[in-house]
Amino acid sequence: MSRPWPWRALLTATLASLAALHGLTGVVDATVQETCSAAANADHRVDYAFCVSELDKHRDSPGADAWGLAKVAANVGVNNAGAAANEIDALLSATTPPAAAAAPAPDARAAAALRQCEKLYYDMELAFAGAYDETNARNYTAGRQMAADADTLVRRCAAGFAEAGIPPPEPVARRGAYAVQIAIVCTAITNLLISP
């Protein structure tokens, strides 16, 4: 009885890898640059440089197709929203040592807006997680809607500061700008999956 040739297994694995890389599996295939370019062409709000920069540094991006990159964008959104909620909590805790030395305590208007934003960022974290889950289940319309919901939540946070007549603290403004961009990227890439 002859043994299977080891090179056959290697050849089969190599061909399967090449098929996946070249889109022969039927899945939308693209690099980060190609996907971000297509997203930017389809949605003028997508900042191509931001899209490439943020998705390219994620551990799941190399070799990911558009489906994988939509999930990466949602995952990045989850991480940003969680970090924003933590930073807001630190700003609200500024009256207790040792944080008191790092930042002044917010006044009543700022504290109220921060509390509202903290809740909204927790909700945003869930919205991005939902976008990830729905996209992973290939329910693209629901995934797109959840990413769009995240964009709405960050805008509500900014509106809370505007209504209070004060600018948001730097970490909140920075995280908010980032959240808007990653929500737009996530929505645009998911749209590519709906209408390839």
C-alpha cells in the first residue's frame, strides 16, 4: 500500500490559499486599500487615509476580504467607544485623588453632559458590537443600521455639550470625531457587501 505523497497535501493547501486570496471562493475579496478606496468612492464621507490607517493596523486585517474588514471596523468602533466611556468616567471622577491633580473637576453643566455621553458611549459600544455580530451573521442590513446608530449616538453626545453651551473636553471631542469616522467606514464597507 502506498502512502500519500506529502507534496500533494502541501499543493492542496497552497491552491486553497491562492483561491481564497484571488476571490475564487465567491467571497468579496479585497485588500484594505482596495476596500477603503471602494468605500470612499461609494460614500463621499469616507476619509480614505483614515480608513486605511485604522483598518490596516488591526490584527485581523491582513488577508481579510470586505466582510472581514466590515467586522474589523465594527470591532475598532467597540474598542473606541469603550475607551471613551472609560475616559469620561475618569473626567467625572476628577474630584477624587489622584485624578484631582490631573484634571479640574467638571462644573454642573459639564458633569451632566459627561454623564449623558458616558451612557451614550456605553450604548455605542453595544451598537458597534451588534454591527459586528450582524455582519458576522451576514445580516448586512441590520449590521449597517447598527453602525449608523453608533454615528447617531456620538452626535447626541456632542449635542449635549452644545445645549449646555460648553465645548466637550478634549478626550470626548477626540473620541467623538474618531467614532463618527469609524461608523462611517463601517457603514460604507457594509454597503459594499449589500450592493457589490
